[in-house]
Amino acid sequence: MYTVKFDTDAKLKVVADSMILTTDSETNAGSKMLKGYKSLLESEALLKLKAAGYGLCGKTPVGEFAIDLLGETSVDGAYTKDGALMLASADAVKTGDADIALVLDVNGSVRRGTAQSGLISVKPTYGTVSRYGTVPVACSGETVSLIGKTAEDCKNALSVISGHDDKDGTSLSDELCKSALSCGSVKRIAVLKSMTEGADSCVKAKIDAFVNALKENGIEACEIDDTVIVKSRAAWNILMSAELCNNVSRYDGVKYGYRTENFTNLDELYTNSRTEAFGQLLKTAILFGSDTLSTENYMKVYDKALRVRRVVLEAFNKIFGEFDAVLMPACSKMVYTEKDTENKFLSYTENLYTAPASITGLPAVVACGVQLVGKAFSEGALLDTVNAVCKEGK
Amino acid sequence: MRYETVIGLEVHCELATDSKIFCSCSAHSYGAEPNSHVCPACCGMPGMLPVVNKRVVDYGMKAGLMLNCHINRVTTFDKKSYYYPDLPAAYQTTQWFAPVAVNGLVEIETSKGKKNVRIKQIHMEEDAGKLVHDIREDTTHVDFNRTSVPLIEIVSQPDLSSAEEVEAYLERLKTLLRYARVAECEMAHGTMRCDVNLSVRPEGSDKLGVRTEMKNMNSIEAIKRAIEYETSRHIDAIENGTEVLVQETRRWDDIKGKSYAMRSKETAGDYRYFPDPNVMPVVIDDKWFDEISESLPEFPEVKRERYMSEYGLSEYDSEQLAKSIALCECFEDAYSVCGSAKDAANWMLSEVMSNLNARQMTYDMLTLNGKALGELITLVVDGKVGRANAKKILNAMFDDASVSPAEYAEKNGFVISNDTGLMDSVIKTMVAADPKAVADYKSGKEKAIMAIYGKCMKELKGNCDPQTLRTKLIEYINSL
């Protein structure tokens, strides 16, 4: 379950995934490229947790640069239990080793893993938690997130890590960051029919159960149609791949990380280091991303994806005129087996459910196996809602 | 057939900010130990995020305004991707979609008269590091001191047509950017670099010929040689079919005096520009814009004219002072205190200049406190400090900008005494000691008195009014 394990006497224990940079231990981002890499700097969010008394109890593996389904591409190997893929950081919380997991949500594996573990996670509003000291992949959408057993654990840890950071140019003001923890309440929820349709019966049952629980708690839930949000995935895959391609260019075998032994000139050093170190999913993402940014395709593909990002946000905001949050699944099924990973690119379709919050930067809370996406700065209200509604984990 | 050369320039200038563009490392590493001015951010390590140095945007705007550009009130940064070992993150953060300044105009003057050169755009970007080739070991080392040092790239329209115009244009850019104190622009230090885009066409034609881009010129003289070489290479190809011209990037070899095509691999490629998601668009509001506009200096011509018309300085003196903003500011400060433009100009162009020369300082390096210089001039004019001692005080002021001339004079006994009793007794002693000079003077050799005068002055350590001393000395001798 761990790449590194630490002893800690701290009352509150935090586990960090391998996208969170630490100075005293390896942060390999799940890759052969960064196997053994020790950072010169430490994640701002982790430093804040440590300062608040949390003790780091371990580092957990992630898929290569955290873009896969559930860690199956990790250089440390897939993490499974009884044939089911598990998110290692979620399992560290579930088994009670850690009170909270500090993770980077890049392509939804955090939310899928949380849903399948029956835990609670919060992906806060983009810009409220510093990304300083996290391995960059898809900077315009990835967010430092938390997994916990209860909404309260998540909220407590979130109140520690949220806040302005001068070292992150996209970091918002303290006032806005803090407002995300205290603003509003959830009274009406829109259930996104278009999103639920493709999910299996277990997932649909989770959605139904959650809707019933909402109603029992006096929260209204209405099914609505949508033709825009469901398009997020295609646009997100373009933006994520393009940014990934650019961000992993720095791993070229020259300065640190994996270097091939098989080269006689600079071009071979670059090409062979990267060819030997990167896995198939990552290489595909790099090629795809590079292509979307080419002079030929930039306007046709990348620029259009940026426009879709805006249109999706507008669609959400239109819904938020009437509703306080949107309910949708976090994944299409409640268990992934190793057989599922035969499709190397499943994460590029399963992110149908996670792309909407990633591309818009809206907060998303996963609980009871389902996902709530709320207005910007409403994660506190979302957590309060699942705290009231969710019977699991209490 | 007669041909004309069409030239456009891409000029890179290092901005004179204290720190780098996206981190707090010092931007001044000229001559420093390799990799001594680096941090994980400018080394492109994972986890560091760029935070824009506001001063860089200030300077970018100033440069834009000095070159009569329109300032984009929302200016953005973009990533330019390519692989090279001196580029640690394998992308350069630059401005592609919305550069800070566009559509400018620079007036140049050559032997053929005045001409306007249009500026297409000025964008801000980070510099790359340096590769150091070690021939003995047959290895290459990377020095990241220069990575992320802020640059502006000034892109002109193809409005230049000769080496002379290019020289005038570059000199003009230098003057204007130095005036705004945004860049050193010293080609020898690499703080100004220039790529030349050149094509040749029959005179009067409106169709552009095949364009080549030349890099690697390290001085204005080298640029001029490269332009002359490349022009004749193009004409030769057109007239005599010596070669087929292709659009390409060429490296200038100043020792051989020739340009060579760079390997296509070095130049081909798609930079895959896209907006940097880690750098928010920079919004320049009215307050910021006004602050920068108001901080701009007068143009050199305006200063020169004003010094002549308003202060009554000679054309030559005005021209000399207007050469450097540092001289102008020091002069204006001195004038504001001493009240005489002529005295202030005289001190600037004689004593201040000779101090600069003695210290091998450029005009722009002048840090002398102009107001203090004004005080010093006043002390001399009021007869409180002798000229020779004033020079000593100025020397001390050069060494330490906090020196107060009045205090320094007091402390070192340079203040001219009004104690006529002392002067009288010194005169008496010196006259008694040199009866021959007195006799000579009395027999009509007026110059003989100067020997005694000098001895008196020396005895008084220069602290007396020369005219009073002279008058008193003559009176005393005549009374004998």
C-alpha cells in the first residue's frame, strides 16, 4: 500500500500520494522516469498540515502521472484487493492507518477510488488550495484534494490547507478561500440524467439511494436534462493531454530522473530516455497532446477545447440559477477488476464523470459512492450536506 | 539592375530588474560562478510555480511607451516548447497571443535624413541558460544562472534598408531604453542581442524577396558586416544564379566574415504555443498605467531643447548632458539647489566628468547625489570653500553618496575663515620671511608678489577668499 512508510506519534495522521512532493522521501509520480526522485521542496499543503499537528505516516503510489484509471500504471505496481483495483491512498484511510489522505486530483482517479472505497473526498474550488509542491500535469484543472472517513475530517483538514499562497500565481485571496468553507447551504439538487444513463445498475442504485436520503433530509432533488456538461470529457482530454505533454517535457534525461544508457548524441539521449521510461498511456497522451497544440491543429482543437470549457461553466451556472448542486456518478461501476485495465485507455472514457468538475474548477464532493458538484466556493456546504445525509462512515 | 535591401530586426534586451521574471533569484549573474543564481523554479523542477515579477511588467510597459507603442491592458504569458539542454523545463514562458506592447514607432536619423521605423510588438519573456563546451574533456556543461532572467524582444517591421539605418535604429533603442532605465543594452555583455531578417528586391518593387534570418552577431560592427555580406550574397544569387536562396536561419561567423546555414534540425519545428495556465492574465488598470506613464523621462531631444531655451545652456553643453539620463538627473538636482544652471552644467561637464573618467565609469553608472552637488556649488559660489578643496569634497561624494559637503568641509577644515586677524598675521610673517620678493615688487616686478601670495594661501590651507588675501597683501606691502 505504501511506497514509503513513516512512524509518527501525531494524533492526526496524513498519508500523501506520490504526486505530493516531499523532501525527505521519494516522490516518483508513479513513473519510472522519476523513480527515486527526491524533491528540493515540499508541498505547501502538506507543510500546512504538518504545522497544524498532522503527522505524515506514509507515501502511497499513484498511476503514472496520475492520469490512469486507478493506479494500475504505477511503477510500484497496481494495488489490488481480492481482484479489485484499489486507490492506495483511499485504502490507507479506510484501514485506519491514516485519518486523511492528501492527494492530487488530476484525472479523477481520486474520486473513482473514493467512491469505490465508500469514503468521502473533497476536490476544492480551483485556486483555494496551493498547488505549490505538487508534480504538475494538467495545471489548469488539477487540484490538491482530500480523502477522509467523514465529511468533518475532510472539512477540518481543508480548513488547514486552504488559503492564499504567494508561491502559486493561481492562488485566490484568503477571503475567497475561507468563504468556500462557510458559505451557503444546499437545498435543491439537480440530478444529471445524461450522466447517469451510461452507468451500471450498482451505480444507479447508489444515485437512487442518495436521492432518497436527500429527500429524507428535506433536500429537494430533481432530474434535469443536459447536453453540454456531458461534453466536458472530450474537451478535458484535449486540455489535459496538451498540458501534460508540455509539463512532462522537462523529463528529458539531462538533469534528473531516468537516463538511458543507450545513447551517442543528444537526440538519442532525449529519445531513448523518454522511450524507455514512459509507459504506453503516457506516450499516447504526449502524442495526442502534442498534436492538439501543433500550428495546424491549435485553433481547430486546443482553442476549441478552451471555448468548450467556458460553455460548460456557463451550463453549470445556468443550472446553479435554480439549484445549489449537481448530482452525478463518479464512475460507471463500483468495482474495477484487472480485466478492466486490458483497455489501456479506459481512464480517457471513465473520466466522463470527473471531467466536468476538473475542466471548470468547480468543487466536487464524493460520498456514498456518488458525486456532488457545487457552485464555486460551496465545498463547505457540500460537505455539510453529505455529513447530514450520508450514513456510511459514521 | 539596382536593388534595395529590406531588413527587419528582432532585438532582445535584458531587463535591468533585480530579480528574475518568475522567481526571486538575482538576475545579475554576469561573470558569476556557474549555477550560483538558481533555484528549483528557474531550474524548471516539478512543483514550483511561476509568479510574475511586477517590475518586469513595469519595465515592459515603459519600454513600450518609450517606443510609442500601444499597451495591451490585458497581457498574457504563453508557453513555447522546444528541447534544448539550456532550457530546463523544455519550454520558455513568453508572450505569443497578447504581448505587452504593439504598434510602435521609432524615429531614426542617418546621413539621408530622418525616418520612422514601425515596431510590430514588444513581448516579455524569460532567457535560457548557457551551454559551456569544454574542449579538453569533450563535454558540455549547463549553466542555469541566466535562465528566467527577464528579456523584452522588440520586433520591428521590415522598414530598414541599410546597415547605417540598422546602426541608427539600434543606437536609438539603446538611448531610449537606457533613458527609461529599463535595460543596459550592452551588446558586449549580452544584454542586447539582435537577429537580422533580410531580403533583397529590385528597387521600387513591392514584392519581398526570399528572407533569411541571421543570428550570432556580437557587436553593432558585426551586424553591419553581416548585413553587407548577406546583401551581396542575395544579389549574387539573384543576378548570377550562384545559389538558390531559401528561407532559412543562418549563423554569422564574424572571423570568417561569412554566414552559414544552420542545420535544418536546429531551426525546424513547431513551438506548440499555448497560454500558460499557471500565469494569470496581467491586467493593467488605469492607476498602474498612469503611474508608469508619469514615471517616464523626457525624450533626449526635449531635454536638450529645454536646457537651451529654458536654462540658456550652450548647444554643446545641452547635447553632452542629454547623452545620459543619469547626467540629466544629477544636473537638474544640482541646479534646483544651487540656482545657477550654468554653474551646475560647468561642474557636471568638468569635475563630474573627470571623476567618472578616473573611475572608468559610464555615464549611466553615475550615482552622485545631485542635490549635494548643488550644495557644494553653493559653498564655492558663496566663497565658503575654495575650489581646490571643493574638488576633494566631490571626490569624497563620489566614494560615498551620503557625504554632506558642508559637514565634510567642516570636519576637514576646508571652511574659509572670516578671521582677518589670522590672515593679517600670516601676511606679516610671510612678507618678513621674503624681503627679496618685497623689494622686487616695489621695484616694479608685480609678479614677484605671487610667491608670497602662494605661501600665505598654503599657510591658510586654502581657506580664505583669494581676492581678499590679494588685496590685503598688496595693501600691507604698500604700507611698508
